Amino acid sequence: MSKQVAVILSGCGVQDGSEIYETTLTLLRLDQLGIGYRCFAPDIDQHDVIDHRSGEARDDERRNVLVEAARLARGDIMPIDELESDEFDAVILPGGFGVAKNLSTFAEDGAEMVVQTGLQEALAGFYEDRKPIGLMCIAPVMVPRLLGPGIAVTIGHDPGVAGAISAMGGLHRSCGVEDIVVDFENRVVTTPAYMLATRIGEAATGIFKLVDRIDELMDL
């Protein structure tokens, strides 16, 4: 039986959901390595809906996180409250501002944020069972709230976000776009992705390294 990884999404689109390239690159690398995966997302309303052409909010429109994330998963997706950690060997969270708006309140509350209850419950089993957890782009900002203090992560170099991680008790490590930070003790792997990337190839290098390291950690 092949390894199985849960991939948690926050919608569809960099401004109000999961970053599309980050998600696709993650799924591509898992497939290249022969690792099975299943996508999950919370069945909740999005915080807002952004016109990705103009960058403006659509105040007259509401969308559902699970329904939008289904676009990325080609319909093969389940609600996050149906995620059972004992059915998977690891979990990965792509970035995108849906992380800061739908999976948490970081966009509004900064270091005072709370994380979505379903996500908190879903990740608890992975962490308790010491299964690898990968996060990219802005997603590592949630680690102190999701998993506890003292875990080393990276979002790249952004001083504001790094400061928020520190304020919540996390340990931020500066990192280049094509590299990863690994907290071996807590089995957490992070990479900046589009917090720094200017090209899809730059994002791919770091994301592939993250997935490769998750693969290695699943064997330990």
C-alpha cells in the first residue's frame, strides 16, 4: 500500500483561497513520487470574494470554501471534519491568503488570530502521532496556534509576519525561496513559496524539496 498524504485547502485563488500553483505543484510532486493523496477543506463561507483581475473585493458575492477548493481537486475533495489522521501518513497545507482569511483570522487579527476549529482538530492527530506536517507560503504563521510554541518555521523574510510568529511563541528562520526549514524534533517542514517566488520555477524548487522531505520523514 502506498503512502497517503492529506492536503488541506482553503478555497481557490491566491487572494481569497489556496494558491493555485502551490497546490498544483504539491499534487504533482506527490504523484511523481508515487504517493497517494486526498484533498480536504472546511465547509464554510469564505471570508470574502476577490476579483482576481482587479484585486477588488466583491461585496455582493459569497462563496463556499469547500465548493471553491473542489475546483483545484477536480471534484475529489472531502469536508475537513471527515479527515481522520489515522488514514494518512502525513499532511500538507499549501498557502494563499485563504489561509489567513478562511483557515485562520490572521488577515484581520495578526498575532491575536484564532485558527478554524476543524483545522485545529484535524491536525491534532497528526502532531500527536508524530506524522510529518508540511506548510508553505503564509501557512506556517498558523503553527504556534495549531501545534504549540517553540517550533521552527519559515515564511521567508517578511519582518511583519516573522514578528507575528515570534509574538505567538514560534521560532522563525529566514529562508530563501528555493529552500526549506525542517524542525526534525516536531517533524514540521516549511518553505516560503510565493511569499518570495517571482516565477513558478522558483516556487517549484522549494515545494518539491518540501514534499521530498515529507516523503523521507514518513519512512523514519
